Amino acid sequence: MTSTADIIRDIGEGSIRAIARALSRVENGSPDSADILDVLFGKQQGFTLGITGPPGAGKSTLVNRMITRYRTTDNSVGVIAVDPSSPFTGGALLGDRIRMQSHASDPKVFIRSMGSRGHLGGLSGATRDASCVLSAAGYSPVIIETVGVGQAEVEIADLAHITLLVLVPGLGDDVQSMKAGIMEIGDIIVLNKADRNGIDQLESYVKASLEFMPADLKKPEVIRISAVSGEGLEDLWGAIDRLVAAQTGEEKTARSAVKTLNGILTENGIIISEKLLEIEYNGRKAAEELILAGQLSPYAIGKKLLERAEGMFKHNGSK
Amino acid sequence: MNRKIRVLIGKPGLDGHDRGAKYIARALRDAGMEVVYTGIRQTPEAIADAAIQEDVDFVGISLLSGAHNHLFPEVARLLKEKDASDIILFGGGVIPEEDIPGLKDAGYAAIFTPGTPAAEVVGFINLQMEKRQ
């Protein structure tokens, strides 16, 4: 296996293989992934664009358009396309490249497909880390396309500097757009397939529901496009450019650092809990069996683990 | 560590018959692998580049048009040229018996012809992974 230092050096030299391997290491949570990310974190540049929306909304087609757009200004473009993993087999069919074929052999376009690997929220647990690798390797923008589950993808707004919510006509009534959370995550709401019936109705639903947004939240712009025909794309690019220009570099860095820490804390929490389960109950499996046998409730186990952790900290003489 | 076997299924050339490719892609998915499907009408360059970016363990190429003696070795050559000859290649499609030795010489670990049960392809991949470790 290539050493951490070699990988980092090769990424700096623009080696596609090294970037691809670093992506695998962070995705697999290999032992040196934290070391790689520690070095790359400060080298990130440019910005990230998140694309979310229900399945079939045209996200990949829009990403394809976006790549073309940023290639005309000679940016190197990174794409992370997340598709769902089966909760039963862990397998995944990653098909987002199909709609991005026109950039398949452009050396300045790096497309990586990821399975969500059981992570909720429409993002793979490693998406944030993958975005860090591509951004540090000089790709800007890094475009992140999430699993299109539709209603629980608030995480992308935390990760990306700018988030686009892509909606299409015909997926439900106005109550869908009233559901909390999803409408608030987009910096821009893109109404795709503008040539279809029902687009006017969709626009009025969306705009009406935005009327009820709390006054202190910034209302997203609503833009109609057809990703296939290209209609409305100039308006969309203009809106993205305005948002990019409005965020200073420091704002972006600070935001991304805080969000990254939040994510790491959550992941560390799981790792520490697993270790505590090992100490207290001989592992997760044994703890699960206690619950299934009706001997302990999940809450009792959770409480016990926290008590154990507190005891360990006291024992070590800290506050 | 949360390692998954990653496989890229590609269809080079002008052949649009992708039922076999999709069938295998689904079978591998159901065997717990992460399968990147490129879609039809890819150049060998696009397939090799995708395989490297996706950092896959295997590339499976499907072709029913008869151009396999040209396109299969080309993918192998490009992977080698790009310092990625560690990626294991396999092929499938309407491929005459007499062409198989030549393709194996070109770097293909296995060639699967029509009627191959999907389980055989899954078994091949698992065996190759075991050998590698």
C-alpha cells in the first residue's frame, strides 16, 4: 500500500490515481484517512455546490450541464454522485455517470460515484471527506449530487457552500411542498422540466410555501429551467454566481470547519460508544441480544454507557 | 474499515445491446458490490478513465457487436498505460470460443459467453479478491 506521504505528494502533483485512491481510503475509513484529511483540509480551495431533489428530477442531467458551464471557463470540475446502497445486501448500482458521458474523457473533470452505505440524509458518510480531497486537489467547483430521497437531505445544506433543490411537476400536491425542512435547504429552488404540464402550478405551490418561511431566513430564488433543452440555464448560472460572490473566502472556510467538526464529533461518538459497548457488554451484538431477550431496554444501555464514560473521565483526574 | 468490492461495467463501441451488462450489474449489486455502470457507446479511453477515477477493483466489458478483438485489448492497453494494470479485467458477450485465448493474452482474466449464470461471475470476482489478499 502506498504511504500517506506519497499519496499526499502525488495528489499535489495532480495524479488522478492518487486522488482516486485517497477517495477510497477516506470512503473506507482506512486507518490513515484522518492523517490524509488533516493535511488536505487546509489546502481546500474554491467552492462546493450541492444538488438535491427527488429521484428522476433531472439532477444528473443538470450536473452534466454545470460541468459544461464551468469547463468553458477552464475550471477543473469535481463531481461526487451519491446513489443509494441496499440496506439488505450493501450493494449499490451507481448510474449517475450515464448522464455525464459527454465529459467522460475530459482530464479536467473528475467524477466519483459513491454508495450511501447505509447513511441516512441522502449523503454518504464519507461525502464530506471526499469533497475535501477533491477540493484540495484543485477541483472547483466540487459538485455533490445526493441520493434523491427527497425529504431528509438537510445534510447537504450543511456540507455545500451553495445548495440547489431540484423539483419537477407531477410529484404530489401542495402539501408536499409544505412539509418542513426540505424547502428551507435550497439556496436556489430549481424547477426543472419547465416544458411539462403542471409547471405553473408547481411554481405557485413553491412560492406560496416560501411565503410562510420565517422572516429571518433568506428566501431562496426560484428559477425555471429545462436541463434537457437548456432553457433558463443562463438565469440559473447568474443566480449561482451571485451567491458565490456574496460568500467571502473566510466565511466559507469558517463554516466548513465548524460543520466538519460537527460531523467528526458524531462519528467519534459512534466509535467511542462501540468501545464502551465492548467494555460493558462484550460488544454491540451481545447488547442487542440483551434487548431482544427483554432483559434491558435500549435506554438503560445508553444510560449505562454514559455513566461508564463519566466514570472513566473522573478516574483520569480531569474535570 | 468499510471496504466494498467496486466493479465498473462498461459498454464500448457502437453496440447498444445492454441487457446483458445491466443484468450482470444488478447481479453484482445484489451480491453486495458497488457497481458503476457507464452506459452504452463508450470509448475505451472513457472506460479506462472512469475505472481509474472510480478506483474500482474490476472492470467488466460487454460487447455483442463482434468488435471485441479490437476494443477489449484497447481497454487493457489503456489501463496499463495509465499505470492501472492491477485492475482485473473480465469480458462478456457474443464471443466465439476461438477468440477467447487471444483476449486472455491481452489481459482478460475471464470471458463469459451467453448463458453464463450470474452466480458464476459473482464467484469469479470473489475468488479473485481472495487471491489478491
